[in-house]
Amino acid sequence: MRRSAIALLAAATAVCAIVSCIRCTPPATTQPTDPGSGQGLPDPRVDEAVYFLPFAANTTYAVAQGAFGIAGQGSHAGQYAIDFMLPDRTPIAAARAGKVVGVRQSCPNVNCPFTPEACCGNYVRIEHADGTVASYWHLPQDGACVKIGDVVERGDLIGLSGNTGISLAPHLHFSVRAPRGQPGAGRFGTSTDGSMEVPFADVPGDGVPVLFGGYTSGNAVTTDRCAASQPAS
């Protein structure tokens, strides 16, 4: 019985298993941010704390792993994080307006699903007006289309999905951390990493994506920053 349960868990998570991204090698280009400063952040009267799916409108992708993993097990155990099954180099759209506070894109295109010390993962982090911070993980090398200090609108294309770091297959690992000094929480209680559950305006029902669910984005692209970041031919 126990072996069957373990086998089932392994099969369900094999598509996109991720050990907590915090265990990846220390960020090389992240800069500290002061959530209380408000400098460069969207006006809270305009930014209504609404999230949309982190990929372009009218595209549909499935969830490979949801919040707190599977029955509290897996690489998302204790975390409010979502793995969206975006193929390699799919454009990533900002789920909410904010200021870029962390970027790493120097990691080579290598994945190491079971040996976190063997490689690192690329990411973009965006702070919102209320001090929450969204993380977009596993970008390919040079796959970020923004830099620290950039202010982005919801729907801006900010990078490309990839398979770097603690990952088995190309996908986007998305999570939101609570403001500094506040616990992250949701339907399963308090998280172990400060992440919090957030609903998406374009997800039916309660707005929370579930394991193996397929979702069509309503996140209209505002600015394609990836196109702007490409050198002229």
C-alpha cells in the first residue's frame, strides 16, 4: 500500500517536480527592496491587487503541480506555488503591475531536478504596490526581458519560460510572497516559505488553479518587452 502511494505520487509529480527554489544557488543579481518605500511602484488606487494568469491572453496551459503539492506532499509541500506547463521559451506575462526587484538570467540551460547543488535556476521577481512579491522561475539563460528597477504593467511580456535549475521539464513556477514581516497563508494554513494563495481573475470559480486543470488566460499583452530587448537585425 505504501509503495503504491509513493509510486502514484512520483508519477503525478514527474512532469514538473521542483524542490523549493530557495535552495537554488544564492541569487547573483537580486537587490534588496523596501516594500514600505513605495518608490517606483504602481499607484494602489490603480493597481487593485488583481492577478491574471502569467501567460498571454487566449493561450491555454495546464497545471502540473499546485499549492502544497499533492495531499501535502511533493516539491510544493508547505508552499503556495503553481507550476504552469509552458513549453520552452513561451512568453511570460506579468500577472500584476509592479517593480522588478530581482533578476537572474546567467544560469546555463541545465536542469538538475534532484541535485540542487549541481545547477541554478533563472528568475524574475516583481514587487507590487502592497509589498507582495511575485516570482517567475526556471527561465532560460538570457531569458529575462526586464532589468531591476523596471516598472511593468500587468500583461507586459517579461521573459521566457525554460527548464533551468530544480526542474524536470520546461514550465513556469509562479508564486507570490506576503509583504515583509507578514505570514503567507491560504486555504491550507500558513506556508513555510512566506508564499500566499492568490486568486486569478481569469480562472473560473474561486480563481485558484488546481492540479491538472487547464486554463485560458485573459491577460491581454500590454508591452512586449522581449521584442524590445532583442537587438536590431
